[in-house]
Amino acid sequence: MEFIFLGGAMEIGASSIYVKAGGKRFLLDSGIRQSGTKDPLPDFRTIQEQGGLDAVIVSHAHMDHIGTLPIISKAYPNARIYMTVMTAELTRVLLYDSLKIMAHREDEIPHYTEQDVLDMLGRVTPMRYQAELSILEDVRLTLYPAGHIAGAACACLATEEGTLFYSGDFAAFSQRTIEGIHVPKLRPDVAIVETTYGNRLHANRQVEERRLVELVRECTACGQKVLIPAFALGRSQEVLLILRAAMQNEELPSVPVYVDGMVRDINTVYTRNPTFLKNALGKRILRGGEPFYTKEIQPVAPSQNREALLETKGAAVIVSSSGMLTGGPSMQYAKKLVQSEDACIIITGYQDEESPGRQLLNLLENKEERKITLDGTTIPVKCRVEQVGLSAHGDKSEITALLERLSARQVFLVHGNEETVREYGKELAMADYRRHVYLPECGQAYPVEIRKKRQQLDNTLPYTMQKTTAFTAKDAPLLWAYWREHYSGRRFPVSQIAVIWHGRQQEEDVLQQMQGILTESPYFSPNMRQLFLFEANNEEEVEKALAPKEWTMQDLELLVQEHFTAFPYRKMGYYQDRHEIVLLFDYPDSIDKTLFCERAAAFQESTGWTISVNPSMNHTAAGSLLYAAFGSRLQKTSYYVDKKQYAVTISGEEENDREAAEEFYRQTGWLLCINGKCPDSRNAAVRTAANQIPAQELEYMFTPSNAAMQPVEQNLAFSCIEQSFAGLPDQIEKKSIRQDERGKYLEFSFVSPMVGLRYREEIQRIADQIGWRIRIADKVNQNTLFQRIRMLCAEQGIALAKNPSYIPDRRVVVVKTAEAADTEKQAAVAETFQKQTGCGCEFG
């Protein structure tokens, strides 16, 4: 075996290690240096001199490990790239952000183009943890959770010449978003391990988190603005969860927390990949909960004025990238806040020696020269500066513990500054004379001869069921019994469970379907510490899960919201004695009875509770509708329950009165007679609805112009979509694969379908490019609607009396204010809300 260190040796940045083993050539990571004075690229010429590249293995999605992937992939397009599923998603987000940054640097030539990124993403093979994959002949790769950030992996590469373990960046301790490193008993011949903090021990994590909360509480109590510049990936999510928990536990007052920069995009990726997160956080997402945002913690809208945000009265906290203040919104905020005595900047992570963040940390020791250079401008520092240790790297004790567990005789120390690497390397070598410790430098090559390869543990599954049919929920008891008989007490990732069922490895779509079934099954549970591992429940747990559940009112309320999202009920009646729920609507006769009965039957099957509709109309609400339609012309109102009919007397008839009657029927299900005349509102409304539904479906579906074109591969399709929507004002919140009688198609979910329809031409162009049919989902994201309206009201100083509500048939959010608000402010909120969401807003 031979190891050539192209970058990341005796330094932090541009991690890139070239490995030759068994006649194959591998690259471990392909990072970039983000220092302004050093060559940003690793020494890629060596790869050319050594004859090329067969595969690239990526540990995680930080730029010092992925920043040059498009360059190396363009040079060697036949080399597949291996990383975890989540790292693949994060890599896409970070590289597209890197493209934007390079585009704004007029004096620099970009290192790669959008097409280079797109092509590179098409060469990625996403992997799951603990799923061994044969990537080349006689070469097997397995990825294990590394801690550090979500999706980070340690790599174990088994070749003919020996087995290599590469730690990437790792952390043994549990964080709020993820658990620590999880590596089974491996027997590598060679270990390459990071040593970022190889000469120090970390402070207690809980102590540092409490200190962060105390600093924020102290500053906000004085009405100060607090800026927490944080790495968009990993650190920001930790900070947000710390602040969220502190507010929920009333350790912090309810001050606004603004989330800005690429942090927003990374939060979205975390939400889409719950199985890579800590158990409690992942389960919150799987249940439909929002992991990061609350009414206090909100993302900054792309159109929002940042200077105006800083000028708002009162305390506020801003969590924004970049973490070193080298760019991004955090640098813009810092330019203003460093000059204010009523501000505090809290540094939470590693700072490069040349970064503005390092300049601030130096002020903690040098109280006299209080200056900082931001974006080429030197600014006096008047604000308070603090540091809190929230590192996501293992310290000296954790690195040593990992090496002891691996027991590799050949050890390379990388990813640390020279002083740290040499100090820790000397100590390591003295502790065990049999261990060969290498302290490589960039550009150096190290041949390593493994005379006697260590025997690897056999992970082959001896018992499999050899099923040829797809796994379904009905098969769960059969798999459970087999698992308990042959693998009692063991836990497996879904890739190995698929092998137990089918007898062989399966494609990603099969694994996705199987994971969904296992997650919902009463026979299996995700491991408490690692959601990607499943365990077979014991008999008592299964019996308890299958027994009729005694539902609490809170449980039922959540289930009703889940089953009846499309029905705008205003209140719920709960009758324990007869196991019945009654929903109260403003207009019960307008709901879709067939759909309601279907949902009610499903609800009863899953809960044992019946659900019905209170038949009484809310005549106060109906009166408001009539007044909205006729205003001061309305003279008299009567209603007849037996006929389901309203009668009004109005002054002066107008041409649109018939339309008003039809609209009244559509919203309420009751006829409306005007001045003794009863137009056939029912027939008109039914006719209109019947004509509209097919047209709407047609409007929402986009079909490739070339009907003969075959759809491109799924990951490539998603990459094309991301590229097409990069930089647009509105983003796709969720992409799903659906199926109808014509086969599979892609569904795009926006905050509302009206927003999606703004991009008809772009979506049609995408459909033509990738060969997939595309449909815009017809549902709105109510959580996002409510978050947006709360934020807009807060900006205008409008206090809410209660939570907003949504009326689906009108696509309107109704807001109840605590006190009379300025009509101009209400109009401004409604106008901005409509622009952002496509939905209307009504104040009451």
C-alpha cells in the first residue's frame, strides 16, 4: 500500500489523501483551503503522475473535505464518488453556495462551473451506514457514523493488500443533533486519524452550553443585539437547538432569534433526513414536527432588509453563517454590531489564523488594539466579545480511545496544525513501541508493506429467508419471528434487513420502502441512540403495541389534525364515554361528505373512535359572508334550516348578485335567495366545480415534450432540479416520487400550489430536460404559512390574540389580533404575505 498526502497534513484544510492498494487508486476526500494566502487546491498533479483515479471516498460535507470534488471529478469522470445519502444532499447545497460566492469575486477565476457540479453529482453513489459495498474488484467499502456533523462517516476500505480505516473528522460525544462515533470491532492494518485537538481536552459540553445560554440571557436582558456567527453545517443547528430548549425550559426569555445565510438551506436538508439525526430529534421530524423553528426562532426571508432588522428596538439574537466572519450575512451584521456598545458577538467554533473571527478572539487577550478588518475595511471594535467551546471534533482522550479500539499497527496523524500533530504523535509513539506512528507532510509519499494482514471479522449473515416478493407490512410478523429465532438481541441497518429477507443486496428504492414499513411496525423499533439501526421488539412490547390504545385527548387531537387536514373544522368535541369525536364546522354542509367518510373510517380503524360532524351551521359566520358580499345594501336576513336556505333583502340589484349567490352556496352548501328570487346556485356551483377539477389537474401536471424520452436517473434528476431553482425567489420545499396509472412521476411541494404555478415555464423546461412528468402538489404547507404570517405581523408590531387559522377552500389565513391594528400595516402584511405564499390574509 502507498499513501500520498495531497493536502490536510500538518494543516487544517484541503484534506486529500491518495491511496494505492491492490492495483487500485483511491482518493480520500477532496477539500479546499479557505485561507486567503495559501494555494486553495490540493496537489492534484500527483494523481496524474501516478496514473489516475478509480474511486473517491468522501467522509463528510465540510468544504475542507469536498470543496474540490467538481475539479477532480471532471478530470477523472469514470471514478465513482462514495458518500452517505445525507452527505450527498449537503454536498449539493454547499457546492452551489460556493458557486454563488465565486461568481461575486470579480478578481478571481472560478475553480469550476455549474455544469461541473451537476456532472459530479451524477457520479455520486450514496451509501447507508454499515452497508458493505463492493466498489471495485476485490475492494469492499463500509461507512460508519463518525459523529462530528450529520451524515459524517468513517470509512473502512478492505483491499487485497490490507484494510484501511479513515476517520475523517469525528467526535465521540453526543451532540443535540447527532450521536457520537459508532464503530464496531474492526481490525484495520492502517489507520488515518484526525488530530485537530490532539493536544488538549475539551471542557464539559453541558457546561459550555449553559454558559452560552447565560451569555445570551445576560445580553438580551440589557436589550442588546447578539450575533452568533456559526458554521452553516453542524454548529448552527446545535446553537439553534440549545436556544430552543432554553426558551422552552424558561431559561431564556422569548426574544426573537433570526436565522440567516446558508443555515436555512442546511436546516431543510436536516429535516429531510431524520434517520441521520439523534433519536429524539429524528422522531420529532417523523411525527411531522418542526425541528428548529418556533414562533421565536424564524428564518430571515431573502427579501428582508438586514439593516432594518438591526435597527428594530429591543433585544434580538442572530445565528448566521459564515462561522469565521469571512463572508455571508454574518459579516454584514458584524460590520454594524462591532461598532456598537449595545451588542455582543459570541464565537462558538474553530477560527482560521487569518480570519476576522480569529481577530476578535485575539481581542480577549489584547484589550488595547480593539480593531477588526472586515471585507477589507478596518473597523474599531466597541462590542462585547465572548467565546464558547462547542467543538464537534474529538479531543486527545477520544482520539486515543479510538486508536486503542482499532489497534492498528500503522497510524497516520492528519488534520491538525504542526505543533499539535508533533506533540500528540510523540506521546502516542512513546505509549506503544509496536505502533508505527507517521506524521506526514503535504507532498510526501509513504509506502507501507503489510506482511501479515489482520484477519477481519466475518459480517456475513448466515441465515436468510430468500424471499422473492417485496416486503410489506403484513410480512412483519414473519420477519420478526425469523429475526428472534436466528438473530436474537442483534440490531441491523435496513440494508442488512433486506438481505435477511431477500438473501441479497437491494436497490435504494426497495430500502426506502422497507425502512418506512419498519419504522411504523409494532414489531420493530429504531435503536434509541441510532435511528438507522432497527431492533426486534420483545413479545411484551409487541403485545403492548398491538393492544387497543387508551388515547389521551392530546393524542386524538394530533391524529384528527393529521387525518382531517383538508377539512377546516373550528372546534373538536371529545366524548370519552362513547369513544366519539364531533367536529364543528362553520359550514358543515359544504364539506366533501364522501372524502370525510373515507377519512372517518380510516380514523376509526386506527383508533377505535368514531368521528362525526355537528350538523349546525355557524350563522354568525354566514352573516359575515353576506355582509362581505352585499355590504350596506343588505337590509334583512332570514334562514330556513329545513330547506338549508338563506333569504336576504337588498337594496338595488347588481349584475354580480347571481355570482354572489353561487359563491355563497359553494362556501356554505346553503342556497341563497335574493329579494325573493332563488337562482339555481346549487347547479351552477356543482357545474363550476366539475369543470374546474380536471382543468386544475391539467394545470398542475407537466409532461415532457418528447414523449419517447426515457427519464434520467433519480439523483441526476434531483440535481438538475436543484440547479434550475438555484437563486430563484421561491424554492421547492419537498420533492417526492409518486405513481399513477401512467407510472412514476415527480411531485414538487411549494409553500402553496399558487407559488409553484409561478414557475410553469421553468418546470416545463425541467420536465423536457429530465424526461420525468412533474406535478405541483395541490396542498399548502400550513406550518410555513403560519410562520410567515407571525413573522410579518411581528415586523409590523401587530400582536396576535390566538394562533392563525387556514381556510382551505378559500386559501386564506385568518388572523385574530389582540387589539385594533393600523389598517395600513394590515394591508402591508397581507400584500407581502400574498407575494411570499400566494395565499390571502384576513384580519379579524
